[in-house]
Amino acid sequence: MKKIILLIPLIILVAGCSNQTPREHNLNMIQGEWKSIEDERSVIEFRDGLKLDVYDGEQLSEGDFDLYNDARGSMRSDNGAYLIADDFVYNIIELTNESLVLMYLPRGNILKYERY
């Protein structure tokens, strides 16, 4: 019985180990330029804590952004599902190396981008 009790923590420890690489954080994945699927002249760029909006090669706006676990912006997280840029709030619906889908809150508009 004592051997079984000693084996349980070992089994839990081994089961918790994995050779898989951890999923990259959303903050790292979102960095770079993204072109709108609906209007290829519209590009957004995320870099160094800034979100830049560019249209037809002209920068329209620049502002700070960060990611949060909630839409109110009270729980900052590198892997947050909410992007807050200035006064704009977006829910990150999908984020891969090639695709970014945002929902603009509170209206619910879906914005689809591909890596540029």
C-alpha cells in the first residue's frame, strides 16, 4: 500500500511533463502587419505596444494597445482574448500565424485579416 501511495505523485509528475512546445502567447502572435480580407487597402499593424491603422498607404491613427482577459481591461494578460486599443475594445475570435479575426465591441462587427 505504501508503494502505491508513493507512486501516485510520480505518476502525476510524469503525466504533467510533455514534449509539446507551449502555444505562443497572443501578444507575440499578433505582432506585425495584417491586411483586411474585405478591403486590401486597410492594414493594421501591432508593434511595441502600438496599434497603427493604415489605409491605402497612409497612416490614419496610432495608439497604445494591450491584451486582457476581460473586456473591461482590468486583467492584463499576454494571452488575453480582448484587445483594447485606446477606447476601442475587440474580442479576439481567431489568431493564428496567418489569420486574425476580431469582433468589435459592443457592435459585434467582425473584422477579418490575413498576415501581410
